Amino acid sequence: MTTLRDIGEFGIIDRIAQMAGAPPEAVCQGIGDDCVVLDVGGPEKLLATTDAALESRHFDLAWMTPFEAAQRSVAGALSDIAAMGGRPFLSLCTSVLPQSDEAQEALELLRGVAETARRYGAPLVGGDTISGINHYLIDLVVLGWAERPWLRSGAHPGDRLLVTGSLGGAATALGLALNEPARLKEPRFSELRSRLVDPTPRLAEAAILARTGFVHAAIDISDGLYQDAGHIARESDVHLSLEAAKFPVPEAALVAGELLPLRAPWWAATSGEEYELLLAVDPECVGLLTSLLQEHGLAPLTEIGTVRQGEGVSIVREDGSEVEMERGGWDHFRPPTTWPS
Ligand code: ADP
Ligand code: MG
């Protein structure tokens, strides 16, 4: 008997793509990228994405408020618009609410959806509300625009790999929440906690970088740097080499990492839900792109690797040795990644 675990999340998506058949002519990019890209006439392409967050799977109300749970769910959906170099303009939300007498919790969650969507320029204009299961579920559809959408398939050998912001903060915050919940409340870890409950979709950074035309390919890190790099490698038909020593891991995450059963550098490479952007860019323009974001006071850009001919993704360890993982990130249908020694 074949199990869903055998096929894995991405095998399932491949099968869905076959079942779906050819998309309508207006679809320039269908299943397989962060958003669907549509040509609706006019100078900009229309972007569409949907992202669901389930209580107990994606968020836990034991250590985040309902508002925060909604906030991070909406940020996750908006992050896919940033991954295309786009700007969001509206959203629709399907909310599944448990049948309960407790209105306050549900209303706080719904307020979180509406306020976060508005805060990032994608006001809520529709959706659906149903009851029935014992967990909250939020499914957000976001529409956006992009003049020249960044695809996962645009990387060339010779490109440099840049990442926005930092890596590993969400992983260590989650690790503390699960293993050392009292410590997550310590002020020295508040920055990590906000990475988990209030991640910033990199929309402002995407808007500025997209104008330059120097970004060749992009993806947002929602399943772990290593795995998401693998999507660029596969779609662009290239090899990505990531340098562990260059990963921008914040100091607080290093401190928290010492308290947890995490092994560097693997956890920074496999940490999902960081919602940073991994970009393959013109090698001549690294300095220019980095200073542009700096001038605007936005998230820093760090060069973490290179694109070359070949396939797959490797990590260069601090001692210079290069390794590949069989899998490196989050798959909804498979057990967690195991790290090479
Ligand atoms: P992301 O992590 O960027 O949100 P996913 O890994 O969830 O992307 O999905 C990968 C691709 O598969 C996307 O193009 C998405 O639209 C598509 N996809 C995922 N699930 C389904 C589904 N149930 N039906 C159709 N397309 C899907
Ligand atoms: Mg994505």
C-alpha cells in the first residue's frame, strides 16, 4: 500500500498538477511557484496565492494570543507575494471556528486577520466562515501585482545567493516554546518570540529590489532554507551551494540554541517559517542591492552562496567540506529531517 508519507508533500503536489491539466491561457505560471501569475492585460501581472494555518499544526494558543496566531498566518500568506517581487492589494479569508460559547477568542483571531491584512496593504474584502472542527483554521487568499514577477526558475550559473534578514530565530523560539516555555518570556528572547508571532513579510524589501531588475529568481523561506533552495535548483536546473559560516543567525538564537537540542548549522538551514527571501542575483550587483536596502533602513541582505551548473543543493561547512542532505526541511507528510553528522 502506498502511503502519503511515501509520496511526500511535493510528490502529492506533482500529482495534483497532473490531475489539474493544462491551465487557461492567461496563466503565465501555474502550480510550482510561490504564486500563480496571470496576464490580465495592462503593464502588471496579477499574482494570487492561498495559504492555510491550522491550530496545533501551525500555531498553538497555549503560547501565543489568538491575535498573534492570526498575525503570523496572514504574514505567511503575504510572504508568498513578496517572494514574487510583488505588492499585495487585497485578501479574502476562510475561517473555520470551533463550535464554542467562547466568542472573545474567535473575535480576537478574526481581528488579527483583518488588522494584519490591512497593515500590509491587503485589506480583507471577502471570505467564508464556517464552524465544525475543534481547531481554528485560517485560509487566506491574497492577490497582488508585479511588473516582472520573480520566478523560482530564473537562476543562472554564476548568480550569487542573498538572503534577507536573519535565519533560525523562528526555530529557536519554537524550540523554547516546546522545551523551555518559561525562558521564552525572558526579555533577552523577546526578539526571537516576535520572529515567531509577528514575522515581517519582506514586502518593502521586495518592492525596492524588484525595481532594479537584478533579481533573477526568488523564493520565500517557509519550509527551511535548504529545502526552499532545492525548489530554485530544481526549477532553474542549477546547483545551489550554501555557505554555513555566512548564515545570518542572530545572537539571541545562538544563545537559545545552546539551551536546545539543536546542532549548528543544520537548524538554521532547515528552520521553516522564517519568511525571509532567498534571492539569486546578478553577481555584479550584490553591493548595489545590499546598500539599497541599507539606505532605506530595511532588513539587511547577506550573501550566503552561489549558483553553479548541476543539480541539487549543498552546504559548505565551516571546515570547508561540502555535504548534501537527503532532505532538509518541512514536509507535511514526512517525519522531521535528520541531520548529517
Ligand atoms: P509555498 O510554500 O510557497 O506556499 P507550497 O509548497 O505550499 O508553496 O506549494 C507549492 C506549489 O504547489 C504552489 O505553486 C501551490 O500553489 C501548489 N499547490 C499546493 N497545494 C496545492 C493544491 N492542493 N492544489 C493545487 N495546487 C497546490
Ligand atoms: Mg512560498
